[in-house]
Amino acid sequence: ILIYLAFLWLGGRWSQKFSMPGFNYSLLTGICVGAGTIAFFLLFQKGGPLSSVPAILAGGAAIMAIAGILFFRETPSWQRIVGVVFAIVGLFLLRK
């Protein structure tokens, strides 16, 4: 990724703008992803089942899609809504 970004920067095709809200969202995203990664390691270190990974990922995808619609004013297309429904149904099918 860094090589690609350097290529864009050096080639003069860098079109990204810096803003404090964007920086804050990026920082918050990094903290959340880091915390999730640590939680995964702790879960498996304590003997958690690997079959829980798809359920956690599906739940996270559903939460992100819902948050995008509710907080970031993304368009609630039928494909997105069906995807959220499938993710939630998948959570119920994978639980023990």
C-alpha cells in the first residue's frame, strides 16, 4: 500500500485532502481495528472456537452497514439491506 501511495504522490496524481474530521475518523478506526485484533487473539488464546470468526465478521459487517445508513447518510439500497439481513440470519444459523 505504501508503494502505491508513494507512486501516486510522486506521480502528481495525489488527490487526497487532509481534514481534522477525516483524521479523527481514521484515528478512531485504527483504534477500533487494533482493539478488535487484540480481542481475536485473546479469544483464540483462551481456547475460543475458530468457527466464531465468520459470525464475528458477519456481525461487524452488518453493524458497519447499519452505521453507514444511520450516521453517514449512505443510501439504503435494497442490496445493502438484503446483505444486512443475510448477515444477521447467518449469525443465528452459526450460533450453537
